[in-house]
Amino acid sequence: MDGLELTAFNIISTVGTAKSKVMESMDYARKGEFKEAEQLINEANESLRAGEKEHFTVITQEAKEKNVELTLLFMHAEDQLMTTVVLRDVANELLEMNKNFYELKNLVKELVEK
């Protein structure tokens, strides 16, 4: 396995971990377990940073040497990285929306009980 292939696999692996954590965080947020959801997003961010670091090495190499041959595997790794970043951003928005939803739900419950 050469350098670019190994880098692609490293990106796919770290980003896959991040994606799983983001998906799990959305499940926790849906159930109102916000601390757990936030923790998982933080863990996903750590994995994403590792994937972005790997990606940056290839970008830097291309900028310096201009001889990086892109492969379908590396393009797949980039796609996974980009979609997971977007998914993480959506998960953050859903987390905030769920917090607002639960707050409103509790207020309505209090009003109904009065």
C-alpha cells in the first residue's frame, strides 16, 4: 500500500468513526439527552480533525510538488470527509432545535398542569 492509498484509508477510517458518532448524537438529541449528544459531537470533531490533518498532508504535498496522482479511492475519502463535516453541522443545528423543542414541550406541560 503506497502513501496516498494509506492516507485515503486513514481518512476513511477516522471519518467513518466521526460519522458514526454524529449519527449516534442525533439519536441522543432526539431523546432529549443533550449532554450525551454534545459529548459525541465533540468526539466526532476529534476524529474529523484527524481526517482533515491527513487530507491536509496531501494538499500540502500537491502544492509543493505538483505530482499527486488522484485516485478514485482518494476521491472517495474526500467525499466521506466533506459529507461528514456537513452532517456534523446539521447535527449541531438539530441539537439546538431539539433543545428548543424540549424547552417548549416542558413549558406547555407546565401550563397544562396549572
